[in-house]
Amino acid sequence: MFTPKIPPPDTAPAPGTSLVPPLTGLVHPPACTCHHTLTEPTAPVPAAAPARPAVRFTPGSLLVAAAGGTAVVLVVGTVLVSMLLATAITAASVAVCAVVLRSLLNRPNNR
């Protein structure tokens, strides 16, 4: 079951041969069938317009972008701090529960 299935040497293809037959004798049809001849030279293609910056910032848009970035940083910071605080409160309550359970289980006759 776990042994590799290698073909015997007499059925394996020779190293220089290909299993795919060559594509010979294929004739491609012409791109169009209108049989015209080109007599006039084609017009030169105009040069591309110089690249402009994709985004133009005005002072107002810069102010909006700065305010938006500040708001995002404040919201993400608030969420992360609240998650850290929730983790700290949970850890403290688990520690208090562990101390109480240890004291209850170690001295059952002192109740």
C-alpha cells in the first residue's frame, strides 16, 4: 500500500521522446476575409498625455484626512485599551477565585 508505483523499465518512455505528438500540418485561417490591400500609410499614434498625480490634495482635504486619521487612531486605541482592561479584570477575578478555592479546600475543618 505504501510502496511507490514505478512502471517497469520496459514500459517507461525513453528520455528523449515526448508523449505529445507534434502539431504539424495546421493551417491558420486569415484574420479577415475582405481581401483588401493597404495603400495609405496609417496616421501616427499621438503621444500619451503626461501622467498627472492621481489625487490632488487641497488644504481642506488635507485637514479632513488628518482629522479622519486621528479619529481612526483614537477609536482603535480605545478598543485595544478596553480589551486590555477586560483581560486584566478577568485575570484578577480568576486569581481571587483561585485564592478563595485554595483556602476552602486546604482547611475544611476550620469552617
